[in-house]
Amino acid sequence: KAGVTQTPRYLIKTRGQQVTLSCSPISGHRSVSWYQQTPGQGLQFLFEYFSETQRNKGNFPGRFSGRQFSNSRSEMNVSTLELGDSALYLCASSPGGQETQYFGPGTRLLVL
Amino acid sequence: AQSVTQLDSHVSVSEGTPVLLRCNYSSSYSPSLFWYVQHPNKGLQLLLKYTSAATLVKGINGFEAEFKKSETSFHLTKPSAHMSDAAEYFCVVSDPGSSNTGKLIFGQGTTLQVKP
């Protein structure tokens, strides 16, 4: 099976812009989780989607949002970008959300 | 509340010597515990997983970890380090409660340096 894929791999944006990141899970996996990785805060959970519904959410401001499509692909959106949003954004998929999560390569976002 | 503490931010070993990366966890339930590895500019790769079937868990690339409930520890070991083992290692906990679906709690990571 193909692994988790994320696009784009790299992004450069300026403050105030918005950005959309995409994640395609492993075939058959219905749960997609998103994480933010920064040197200062480490890896932090953003949210999880299952069957097009957000089931769980971390402690991030409302500027961070996501959605999931009927084919389980997921997108996350960050509006009004801030310098502190510069990070590696990782998505992970699992069959139902309680099992082992498999990670994509990440999207590295740089906000200038 | 769940939490994970990796006791060393940086570990340096010589090639061919044993590796020990230490992890303590805190959880209200019977947790699932994982070790993931991240090589530079790469995503996270699963090394091994504990889910109560056996306290000694064997993973890929010769790594193993032992779950000790009395010590709330889940230390990662390897008998002989290889240069390719140099990477960032994360100890991770997942509580199975229905309110925690899809959520992993990560330790701060341990950077493993392997010297020739």
C-alpha cells in the first residue's frame, strides 16, 4: 500500500496570508490526525477527522481549521498567518483513530 | 492527564555500543505506548508499539522496549548502535478513551548521536 502523502512539501507565505495543506491517508484508513512540530513546543496535536467529522481537537486558535472529504483525504487551513505558525505540519492516518498512526513526510511552512 | 517525559534530550554513543533512551509516562488508563524515530527532514517512522500483550516489545532495526508499570517507564534499547541510528526519537502515549481518538501525546524527543 502507498503510504501517507502530503502536499505541498514546502511552502513560503507572508504574515496575514492563509494556507491550505493536503493529506492523503493510507488506502482504507478513515482517521486522519494533524500535528504541528516546532523546535520550541515539539509535536502538538491539532485535530482528528473521521468520516468527514472532526472528533477531537487540540489547544490551537480558531485560525487553524480542517476538513475531511468522503474519500478520507483531509485538508488543514491556517488563516491570518503569524510568524509563529512556521513549523513542520505532519498528518497521520489510522484505520479508526485508536490504532497505530502512520505519518506522512510533512509540509514545512515558513512564514515571513 | 496523560504526559510523557523523555529523560535525556541528547544521548551520544559510539558505534557498536548499546543504546538506552529513557522514557517515563503518566496515564490514568491502560495506555498504548510507542516509540517513533525521525530522521532529518523526514516524517515519523514507527519503531515499536506496546499494547499490553507483552511487556517486552521488539521493534524494527534491532530496537526493543520494556514496559514497567511499577516504574511507569518504557525505555528503548538496542544492543549495538549503528551510524544509521542517528536521529530524533520520540516516546509517545495514547490513551484509549473515546474522547481521545486520534490524539497522540509526544515526549520532547531525544537526539541520538552515534560516533564512529
